[in-house]
Amino acid sequence: MAEEINALLQAIGPRLRWLRHRAGATLTTVSETTGIPISTLSRLESGQRKPGLELLLPLAHAYRVPLDELIQDPAAEDPRLQPRPIRRGPMTIIPLTHKPGGLQAYKHILNAGVSAGEPTLRSHEGYHWLYVLKGKLRLVLGEQDFILRAGEVAEFDTHLPHWYGNAEAEAVEYLSILGPQGERFHVKARSHHGQ
């Protein structure tokens, strides 16, 4: 029993590091969010400090995961994802991938009746792929303006100024795949009316 507990405690550090990287956060940002000193966070991640509830609870809250996800046995992980939707105004984002790094996939749902207003084009590091499942998605790339319908695909370099949102008053559902830089931008900085 003591060996099992020890193995679980040793797995917490790498899991905390993994969650921080998945969130695209630095030790400084996590420290500012949780109030836990940077040195303590570093020692937790390296396994030099045993975690207690007073440290794990704010970290679970900061990474938006249940407490048991911080202390579960990695060998017992279920490969089935149980995505937790992220709501941003009239949009719902459903993560379809779980591991950090590399490409990340999401399902997006833009509610019906949302007026996109005038697009605000943005650019950032990365590459983006979109596949429309339902409805019509308006995609603005630089000077070009497109309407993507169900079954249509678009891919583009995100250095090119871009925006996308509802083309009509009906709901739009689409899949997106993007790299780590794009993931941080789109999931954390998404506007109320699309990208």
C-alpha cells in the first residue's frame, strides 16, 4: 500500500507540469493565479515537495480539472475523452484532444441568432484547419471573404489576418485543428462573435 501511495505522489509533479504546459502557462502566471510561490510550484513539479490539499485545491481550480485528476494513477487512465465544454459568450468550445503539444482538435458551436457585427481581423503564429459540420461559417482572410458550408474545409496560415463567425442567423458547428500557439490564442482570447 505504501508503495502505491508513493507512486501516486511521485506522479503528481509530472502531471502538474503537463497541465501547466497544456494551459500554456508559466510558473509566474500560475503563481499569480493561485498565490503559491514560484519556488513551491517548481519543487512540486520536480517532485522535491509533497503536495497537500492546500496546494492541490488552488492548482486544480487554476487548471480547471477535478482534484482527482491531479492524483489519479497515470497507468489507469481511460483512453476515452470526457471533454469539458468551454463557454465563451454565445460560443461553446469542446476539446477533442487531451495531451499537450502538437496539434489540438476542437468542436465549436456558434449559437443561432448571433450577429457577428463587423469582423475584427487578427493574426498570430500558427496554422489552422476548419471543417464545417452544420450551418454556414463566414471566413475572412486578408482581403478575401468566404462562406463555408457543411462539408467544406479551409486551411490557412494564421499569420494572415483572419476572422470567422456565423454567416447567417442559424447555428454553426465546425471542427478546428491548430497547433499550440493557435490553441493558446483561440481558446483563451476568443471574442464573443467568433474569431
